[in-house]
Amino acid sequence: MKRAVLKLKVQPELCLVDGNQSIKNLPMPQQTLVKGDEGDRFVIASASIIAKVWRDALVVRLASKYPMYDLVANKGYGTFRHLQALQQYGPSRLHRMSFRPCQVNYVQ
């Protein structure tokens, strides 16, 4: 998130963060908002949609490199086939290790 903010051509005067954890070492003021993408916070909700669409498109582009995970169908979310592939092949170097099925001690 920090990298994305710092790469903006126009730096914001205030960074609104969805959640309860601020971005470390961000050079501008920020405000955390729990459930910031709900209700009347259209800026955060819009940013959330844009981020999801961008991420899903990236995952589909990576699908040819990692066909065993069925990424075209599941976009990296925890579907049955994706979880089966994680058990069989383990996580790729691009998997988010905080995703519980990627953790070594995870047992269904």
C-alpha cells in the first residue's frame, strides 16, 4: 500500500486506510477507517473495487505460469480445487504466506 501511495503522480494530503492499521513510515497524514469500504465512503469503496479488478487480472495473467492452481477459475481465492493444489504442490513463490492454507502447519 505504501509503495502504491508513493508512486502516485499527485501525492494526497490525507491517506484514508481501510482497516485499523496505519501504513508505517508514510510521509503524509493518514486516517484508518474500520469497514471503510462500507456505507457512504465511496472513495474507499471505489479504490477497493479497482484494486480487486487489477489483482484478479494479474492473477489470470499468472495462470499460464502456474496452471496447477487453476487460477483462471478461482483468481487465487480459496476454492476447493485451489486448496487441493496447495496441499499437493505447496504454495508458489507468489502465494501470500499469510493465507492460512499456505502455512506449513495448516491441516484441514
